Amino acid sequence: MSDNKQATVLIVDDQPANIHALAALLKKDYRILTATHGEKALELAAQAPPPDLILLDIVMPDMDGHEVCFRLKNDEATKAIPIIFVTALGEEQDEEHGLNLGAADYISKPFSPAIVRARVRNQINLKLRTDRLEQVAMQDGLTQIPNRRHFDQKLKEEWGRLTRNAKSLSLLMIDIDQFKFYNDHYGHGAGDECLRQVAQALYQVPQRPVDLVARYGGEEFAVVLPETDEEGAAHLARRLLEAVRALGIEHAYSDVAPQVSISIGVATHSPQHPKHNAEALKRSADQALYQAKSQGRNRVGFE
């Protein structure tokens, strides 16, 4: 969550009157999402981007708040979302049980408006600081785009989410053509600047917040494209090729093109398929990249 993004609070309660009361307290400062049952709460929490905080009732039909909390905290994609229980259950053991499940705080009904606002503000501020630290840990120092760690986490999260949502996931693996020759002849300083320019050009192409462009390692990059079929992935790959060509970075020692170019491998899998997994998707994208290189580089290859 960045400073200029309004934080999102998901309110979960089976009583619309309680939702309206909480929403009225918070809507001035936060974007509000609402759910009146557990399944809807899980669905909203799993969307991208996820809510920054969840206010969760405990006593609900079908799936109570404890079960919702348990499932959120045991899902890689939602476990980091802070949860505040807002409930009429006032016994000490109820509070202890909720905190042991991973809840961040506990507010008893009937609630004080000032207490609700203060505790929500505290949790949002804590989430903001945590997100800043996580952003630093997930960013490549040279290119200032997401790093391999961020890529691995994103791929794992999206694979799990799309397994539930029955959507396809595409992955692009990208390599700068004959980058070793560039480094050898222009020097490592020029090589680093080339990497920075290529990274930023790639990073600017996808328009959806759910897409991720990352530095995979060395002169390799990767792009995660959730809910994208092969046709959509191929279209984006061609735009990435053009974005790097448009930089016009001279590469006199390449036998591929007079300027820096890239090769891209495209793979699309359905996470619901019993024989598919995230590692298989990476292998397919790597194989597609190998195809692009073996066919002359500066092009898109497919699995």
C-alpha cells in the first residue's frame, strides 16, 4: 500500500445495520468493501489487490468468523491481511481464541466510535509500515523493479488464487540478447545502465495492477500475467519486444540486431489441471524462451 493509495477496509457482518454503522464511521478515510457471509468475505479478500484490513464479526450463520479467520490465515495470498474481530462475544476465552487464530485486535459490541476509528487507524498505519519494509525487500537494487523473491511469491500466490477461480495464468521469460558481448565491449557500467533502461521499459508496458514484471536474475526478466490466455500473453510479449527496440540502445557487437533486443518465451497453463503446477509453468516458459533463441532471437517463442 503506497502513501497515495486510499486503504481498503472489508467489513464482514451478517447484520446489515452493523455494516452500515461501521461503514459510516470509516467511509470518509477508507475505501469500504462489505460482505454478509463468510464465503463472500473469502472471495473479496482473495481479489487483487486485497483489502488492507478486515473487520470481522464472529457469530454468523454457515461459516463463523473464527472459521473465516482460520482460512484467511492459512492461505498464502491472504495471511498478511490484518483482522480485527468486532463481536458481542465478550468472554476472555473468546478473545484469546480469536487472537490465537491470528487476529490483530478485538473490539466488543456495542462499540465506541472513537475506539473503532483509533484501532482501525493503528492497524492501517502498521500495515503501511510493514508494506514499506516488504517493498524494500522485494525490490531489485539495480533496476528498482520487483526482484526474484517478489516474483516467486507472486507466482505462488496467483497459482493458488487461480486454482480456486478456474482462470488461466501466463508467464513470460525474457532474456536480453547477447548481453555478455555488450558487457564485455561497453563495460559493466554501461551494462548496468542498459539493464536499468530495459527494466524500466518492460515495467511500463503492462497496465493492470495484477501483472508483475520482475528481474529474474542477471539479464533475465519475468512477467506474471494472471487471468490471461495465450493470445493475450502473446500480444503483450510483442509490445515488450517493441518497447525495448524503441530504446535504440546501440549494440554493435550483436549479430541479432544493431540495437539491444530481447527474446521472450510465452507459456500459459490452467492451475486447475491436475498435471500442472507453478514449476511446470516456469519450465514451459523457459522452453519457449529456448525456442525463441534457437529461431534467431529478437522474437517471441511459445511452449
